[in-house]
Amino acid sequence: MKTETLVGQWLVQDGKAVADDVCKEIDRLINTHFEKIAGGGWETLFRDRRDGGFWELTYPMSYMHGGGPPRLDRVSPEDAETRYGVPPA
């Protein structure tokens, strides 16, 4: 993965909010390559099974239903330890 941040958007189609391709990619990564490590709800820390990197899933648009579309950010091991209590490898 080349980017350090993925930000999903909701598109309006036929009067309904629909997840864009970035939302779908975030969902695919979480379900196929990531392991939940800590947190839950609005902020969840995952570890990438392929390279051991940490990723944080958030829903930063709190004014929208369900927190809005997802955002996925790579976080350093130091941030994972500070924010989630995950010990360094």
C-alpha cells in the first residue's frame, strides 16, 4: 500500500448515501488483511498481517449518521503504544 491515509466518502445516488471505492477498500483491508488489536467503535487499532504495521480506523465526521464515512491512517508503533497501550514489538 503506497498511501498512509485512506479517506472514504459517501456519494448520493438515487437519493441514498452510497460508499465510494475508498470506503470499499477500507472495508476489504479490515476484513482480509488486518487484525483488530485495540479499541472499537469510533476509534479502532488494527495490525496489518502482511507487514505488521499499525492502522487506525476512525469516523471523524461526528455530525453525520454513524460518524460518517471511515478514515484509515497508518500510525507509528510509538503512537499505538501511547494511544492504545500496545507494547512495542
